Amino acid sequence: MLKKLCVLSLIAAGVAYGSQNVELGNSVIYSTTGFEESVRDVASSPVVVTAKEIEEKHYKTVEEVLRDIPAVNINYQMGMPIIDMRAQGENAKNNVQILIDGVPANSLDTSMISSAINTVPVDNIERIEVIPGGGAVLYGSGTSGGVVNIITKKRKGPRYGVGYDFGNYNGNKFDLSAGYTFGKLDVDLAYTKNNIKGYRKYNEDKSDFFQGKLNYQISDTQSIGLKYEKFDNEMEIPGSLSESEIKDDRRQSGLFPDEKYTLSTDKDAYTIDYRNKVTDNLELSLLGFVQTTKITFKNSYAIPDESFDMIAHFDDDKKGIKGKLKRSYGEGSSLVFGVDYINNKLTRTMNQAIKSRDVEIMTPRVSVITDMEIGTMNDINLRKKTLSAFLLNTYKHNSLEFIQGIRYEIANYDLERLALATTNGTVWMSAPTIPPMDGMVMAHISPTPVPHYLNHKVKEDNFAAELALNWLYSDTGNAYIKYERGFTSPAPALLTNRDGVTGEYYLNDLKSETFNSIEIGIKDYVGSTYLGATAYYTVTKDEIRSSAHTAGMSEIIIINLDKTERFGLELFAEQHLNKFTFKESYSYVNAKVKRGFDRGFNLAGNKIALVPEHKFALGASYRITSKLSLGADIIYNSAAYLNNQNEGGKKNAHVVANARINYEPVKGLNIHAGVNNIFDKKYYDVVSYDSSNGYSYDPAYARSYYVGFKYQF
């Protein structure tokens, strides 16, 4: 039924005709070369979500924007969203690059945390450019899934804005912005505050965001911009639920009565951006940045005879410079040369303390009481310095564009971690007897041996390449074929394994993964309809994965899979018919392991976990009057395997429908309301399976309502 619906929708899109006509050449994108390009001149199939669409659909976070794009799948880890494209599965943290105004935002430690993508409020976003697959020449390591570039607003002239949203679950958002132009200097300020009560008990999200921008127009051809961003966030995270708990109350916390599980993020980002159109044919772009991100996990509980406290700090410091020079020549040809340097350092400290008491009745007159107190500490210092250079040449001859690109990248790693976690523990055992006696120490367990540090330095060099042919066969459309070779150099924390018996870390000789991809695509306007279709085939060698078969709870094994492959299809259509606008999109992917073993378990032929084969989106909007409009969307996600062993079945398929209304009584004022998950479908953000403990679930939001306003002058 789903496939028939997709085909019928796309056929309808192909024959639709209306009074509006938009040329593809008028749409622009920045993320494919780092300079403004026509979408028609791009040998890829990007998705661009503009500020207008974000406002019309009342998105609250970047995560919500990306969730509606069929080429994007979202998974979760420890309450943090992970953006997946082109079927990366659990490897998406390493293989999808997240950028904010061109600055890399991915965390260096992908073993435990994911990139914080919701650090930019949607009210401050001009556009989000999503490039599924590709980008290896321009962006380097970790782009086999693709690139997401979040571009913030650049405003001029006197202006101010204020907005507020209230919702029964995902609401209570306040934003304020103001700016002024003093001659050649533009000043822009923005502030957003969130105070959200989530769907489940003990599920809150509080955040504050501030951004200040200065842009100085040095001359008609030169400008320099300074930006500062501050993001503070505190989340209370519920635990996973068992099958019985789901049946009892899917909104319960899944925690002990006194348990606390929190995640806090504190981010400061500084950016300087210099642009110079040196001549009509020569453009220079220099981007310098400094980022500091502090993430803290806390988990604590106290139950009878036991208490537990855990705190983990992640301090991620990043600084770098990205320089690009574009030389235009001939009729529409250009050569882009770039150099990147990034110095990324992360420090992780994790402390745990366990106290427990166990009383064993030996006889009615004699019992043994055991008091235990154990503390552990696990520190790690990671550094990765990356230096790279690239060339990207586009040669145009009549209606054909020939694109060639190459990148060479050197990554220097410096890893220092405790090879054996520091453990201090003492156990006292006493045996009260009759006649009464003082407590007698029966056993005393000394601290573990003094740990030693594991120090490791290594250099990885890799290259990426791109060859493409783009045929501009009409004034509105293009067709292309592209080959790309890319790579992912390992995150430093993945270079070590941990023994499940001794708890000791050791080097694992992990290799960089490489991929080769072929992509063909076409996009064009036919009357009032925009059509796009893309097919791709990717083969990855030495794909980096965490082993799923563990002999002990504390064991960590990182492996390379010999060979994986992905075949996919992405279709998109949009029609403008008088007062109606329709959008249909569909993605299909077949992702599997071709050759690979996980501790003797043959994975060949298994589907890659956490990847839905089908995703379909249907949207419609109707402008009743010039001031009043209605809209609705339906998103379908098919089932996905829970692990690479394909054990435990699949995470169930689900359909979610949303509706909204916008009213503009006067210019600049927007009053809006909406309902998400109209039919109150019960589905899950995360489903996990363990052969010993069975299934656990993290329920997704049920039906929710919101209302709000936004005023801009």
C-alpha cells in the first residue's frame, strides 16, 4: 500500500499544472562549494529548509526540522538525537557532519556522546542545507552519510522581534531579537529561552541561548563578521521502560523514586568570518573559530541498603581556520582551492561511587553483615589535529559541467587514558553473636593495583576524490552522474578496547574506513511542479563498529567490518496550484553487511541496524485568504532492525500526522496553533533488546497541542 501511494503521488506531481512557475536556477545553496551556487549547477540533490518554512510549520528545534526530511533518520543516545543519512545506523555519529555557519560541530568523543544539534534556536536560522551523501572533498572525514549546514540569519536595518509558544508538552518557548545598522556596521542580538515539560514524568528541558553578531562592510567588496554564541541547557532524562511498565503506564519515568538522571550542556562559540571579492573573478573566504562545549551526565539514586552516584564530564575544545579561494574562468567555470586546520581536544572524567549493605541470616542468633564502599575513576585526554588541502574544479562547456575534486588530509592523534580505572574499595564483614560481641572485621579488600596510563600517538593520512558530469539540459533542469571516494578517520576514543575481566584498556589497531559511491540524479520544474530523483550505490570498506557480543558488562570492543553496501532511492515532488501547495517525498534504502565477522559471528547478509528501509512524507498547505492559511503533514517510517545481528526483531513502523494554522492579522504579526501526532499513535524513540533482560523502550511523544505568536518589525 505504501509503495502504491508513493507512486501515485509522484505521478500526480508529474502531471500537475498551475499558474505559478519557479525556475530552478533562482534557488541557491552555499554548502556544496562554500560559495553561493545555483542549485541547478550542483551535482547532488540537496534539501534546503528556509526560515519561511520553519516559521510556517512552527518547528521548535533543529531536530524537528530534520525529522520531517525523508532522507534523514533520527536515533537517540542518552537523550541526545543522532542525525543519520544514507543508512549509517549506529555509525551516524561518525559519518554525518554537522556544521553551524560552516563550522564543524561534531563532538570528538563519539564513543559516549553525540553532537549537540539543538544548540541553535530555529528562530535564529536563515536556512538549513542538507546534502545526503557526499561532501568528502570539501569537508573531509566523516561525510559518507552527508552534511547538514545550519546557517543563521544575517539581518540589516532597524529591527526587533518577539515571540512566545505554549504547548501541553513541547512548549513554553520565548524569543527576543533586535538589531540596528550604524553606517557600515550591522549589530544583531538574539535571545531564546525554553522551559519545556516533556511527555513523560521526570522529563524536563530548560535552556538559554544568546547570540551577538557584528558585521562590518569594509568596502563594496570586503566584509568582516564577528559572532558569539552562548548556549546553556539542563535536561532531566527518564529511563527506559520494560514491557510490563509500558503496559502499566508509558508516561512513567522508569527511574527509582529518588533517582536523578540529568544532562547539562554549556557551549561558547566564537567565529570570525572575512570575505573579499578581490576581483570580478577572484573571491576569498577566511573562517576562524573557537568552540568550548562542556557536557555533564549525572546519575544518582538511594534505595534501601544501596546508593549510587555517577558523574561524567566531557570538555570538548575546538579551534581552527578554514580558508578558501575561488577563481572563476571562462563561461561559468571555476576552481576552488582550500586549506583547513582544526585542533580538537577533549577531556573526559568519570567518577562512580557505590555503597551497599547486605545482611545474611545464618541462624536465628547469628547473622553476617557486609558493608561495601567502592569508588572508581576513569580519565581520558584526547587530541586530534587535522591539516588538509583540497582542489575542486568545475569546467563548463556549453550545457555540460565537468567536476573534479581531490583532498588530502593528515590527522595526528594524541591519546592518554588510564589503562586501568582507579578503584578504591573496602568491604567490612561482621558477625554479631550471642553472647554479645563487638563487630569483628572478617575481611578487608584493598584497593586495586596502582593503575598505569596508556599513551599513544599515531598519524593517519587519507584522501578523497570526486568526479562528476552535470548536464544542464534545459533552462530549468539538470541531470548528473557522480563518483566519490571518501573516508572516516577514527575518533581517538575508539582506538582502544577494554578487557571485560580485568577492566584494562589496550590498543586495538583500528583502521580508517573508506567508501566508494556512485550517484545519479535529476531535478527540474515542469510547469508549477518541481521534481527530483536520486539513486545511489555505496560500498564501504573497514566500516567502524562497536562489537555487540560482549563477554562482560564492562567489555568494549571496536572492530572494522570488511565490507558493507548501501543502495538507495530518493524522490521528491512539489506543486503550487493557486492557493494550494503540495509536497511528496520518499526514500528507500537497502543497507547490509556483505562481509564481516563479530567474534566469530558471521554478519554477511544481515541488514544494518537502526535503518528504516522506507520513509515517506506527504504535506499540504492551503492559503484561505492572504492572512489565513492551513497546513498538514504525514510522515511514515518503516520498521528497523534493533542490532546488526538482526536478533530481537525490529523497531515497529509508525505514521505520524500533524496539522497547523497561521493567522496574520497585521503585517509582522503571526498567530499560530497546531496539533502534533493527531491520531495519538503510540511509538518509540528507542527500542533495545538484550537476550538476558529482554526489551526496553523509550516512548515517543503522544498527541500534543501548541499555540503561540511572533511579531517582527
